[in-house]
Amino acid sequence: MLLKYFYDSKLAHASYMVGCQRAKTAIIVDPGRDVEQYLDMAAREGLKLVAVAETHIHADYVSGARELADRVNAKLYVSDEGPAEWKYQYLDRYDSQLLHDGDYFMIGNIRFDVMHTPGHTPESISFVLTDQGGGANKPMGIFTGDFVFVGSIGRPDLMEEAAGIANTAEPGARDLFKSAERFKQLPDYLQVWPAHGAGSACGKGLGAIPSSTVGYEKLFNPALQFTDEEAFVQYILADQPEAPKYFAVMKRVNKEGPIVLGAGHHHQMLDVTGLDAAIKSGTVIDLTPSPEFAKGHVAGTINIPVGMLSAWAGWLVDYDQPTYLICEPNQLEEAARLLHKIGVEQIAGGFDIKAVKATGKATQVYASGTPTELSPAIEASTVNLIDVRSNDEWNGGHIQQAQHRFLGRLPLHLDEIPRDKKLVVHCQSGARSSIAVSVLQAAGFKDLVNMTGGYLAWQAAGLTRLKQPA
């Protein structure tokens, strides 16, 4: 048997290739949309990629299942558990098998047993793997998807928090408790192969180690220490990270079937004369590093540096309108690839940053200031202070006079932000607040200052008006 691990650090997403070397066939478990990596690996290993298995309808990235089914006729092994509204809707076009608890299927001499593990989502399943080609009659490991992670467990509140389906978080938590109890009955030696690592919003406190064992998780995973259902429900629903609003889009896209990109898919650089029309018709993202953007940019554009694109574009773009990029020509394909992974399908093209600057339209600027420079005005209330950090960061301590407006939901609360005074914007270190300033500028706010160094610099300077958690 061959087991290959693929990890997308920008999405904290893990996927796997399992190959039967005797039959020269392979399957991908929970594939991402960048399917070339799987096709290249199969070719290098002399295997034919024949199937895809998904643990659930993912909410945090666009699945590559349909792309592989379309490109190489891979058979789809997917869940048929859960309610009617969470069934796959594109399977009739492809070779597929709907799975229920207790089912199994074979890839060459490798057996995959299906275990229904609801909670994170109602349709969630896990795959218990047995390498029968190696003579084993007991399983080796389990692909847990977003059910059990290293050091954590999948959150049950995403359908309510991100998809807006009311009264699903607590029932999901109770399902998750029962699934966890079932997981504890598995043999301690089983390896655990999850679909996410540290940094994913699909759970809290995920570990950075790629795999674990059932026995280790039973000993040290905080979520698996509970024997009382009520205590577990209270624990699992508390202090979860913000659920990105695009998660609801991802659920729909993966349920209905994402657009097939096809081999050789690429995007075009556009004539800069179309920039004004692009700003009026969609979202224009400038990938320039924030210090350069601050010195001069085109009004109406927002700034998400390329290294922060996958983390924040899903919060800030309008999925119903086209997205344009201002970038270096050699950045366009990678940036578009990242956006496609989070379901931004209407990527209309890019504008060369040099051509943009040559138009003379990049005249809008914004100011920056250190905490020491800005503290007198903040103390005197001659400016309004906006804190765009996460709920956890805010609750862990904040500047007393600040108003909390989380960056990801900032576009939804523009009417609540005063326009009668200068606005000082800060985050933890200054990176996210730079994005926030660009969003506010694009929405028509005029007098803006980015606090360089953010809350950490404010603390380090020993300035007053810090409010610590109770």
C-alpha cells in the first residue's frame, strides 16, 4: 500500500492519496481543488487515479472531487447520510456510490469501511482503512475528515453560524458527543488521519502534527475527556473561532458541484483602461504590500497583500460580482488559484500594477502612526478608535476606548461606524488593520489612520486605557 500526504498550509487542509501497488490504482481522500498535484503524484508512482472519497460536504474550501470525476472519470464515494438538504446534487453526471454506516468499498486490495460520525455536519462519515493486500485482517487507520483532529474535534456550529440554519448547533453537539463515544471504542493502535491542521476554523485548538492515533487522542485530546454529554455540549459550543461568512457559500458550491476548471485553465491580464469600469462592477483587490498601498492607490480598490489573500478574500469579496486583481503579471495565476479554492469563481482578470501606476490614478493615500503618537488623541477622544481583531483577541484584553468591529464582518457594519471624526484603526500587529483601512476608504471614509504595530505595540509602550478580561 502507498499513502501520500498533501497539505495546503494556506487553508490548513490535508488530503491523502491511497494507492494499491498491486492493482496499480489509487484514490484521493478529501481532495482540494488543485488536482494537478494528485495527477502528477499518481503518474510518478505508476498508479491510475480511479476514485475519490469525501468525508462530508466541506464548508471551508472548494472540493476537487468533481474536477477529478470530470478530468479522469474518477468514481465518487460520498455520504448519503444526513437530511435531504445536505445531499450531493451533481452525482447523476458521474460514476458514484452513495455510502451509509456499515458499507465498505475496495480500491484494489485496500478496504474502506464507512463509519457515520455526525456532529460537525449531519452527513459526516469516516473511513476505516484495512490493507488486505498486505495480508492484514485488522484496520490500520481512520480518515476522520473534520470529525477528530489532532488535539481537537470538529465544531458542530458551522451550519448555524455560517450557513444560517437556526437551531442546529446544539443538536449537532449532541450528535458529536455520541460520535466521539463511538470513536473511543476503536482500537488504540489505529492511526488518525484528519482533514485539517492548526489554523483551520473548523475547530478550536487544532494541533500542528499531521497525524495521531486513537489511543493518543483518547489520552490527550481535550474534547475526548468528557463522559457527561451536557458538559461536552457546553465545552464544544464555547469559544469557537469566527466562522467565515464564505463557509455558507462553500457548502452550497460543494453540494451543487463547483465549476469544472479543466486542464490548462488560466486568466488574462486586462487593459488598464477598463479599471474604472471594474471598480464599478465588482471587487478590485490590490495585492501590493500594505506600506506601498498606503503611499498611493486607486480609489475604490481594497488591499489584501498576496500572503493574506486566502485568509481574508472570502470575507471581503462579493461572490455575486466579478473579482479583479491589481498585481504583478507573474502573481495572477497563483492568486486566482487561491481564490478558486475558496469558491471565488468570477475572476475577471488582472491589471498590471505598473500600468495602473502609470495612469496617474493611484493618488489616494492613508496615514499611519505609532501608538505613542496616536495615544494623546485617543485619550482625548478627538479620534474614534476601531479594533478589528477577533472576538478572542478582544476578550483577552483591549484598549478601553476602542469599538470592536471584526475585520471579516466590517463591510456589514459600515453604517455603525461614525464619520464625524478621524478614525484610527488597529489590530494585533498592524497587518489586518491595513486591510481594514482600505475597506473603509473604498466605502467612502475619508480621514483614516492605521496604527502601526497594533495592540502589541500599545502594550509594549506601556500606554494606559487597557481593559483586561474580567
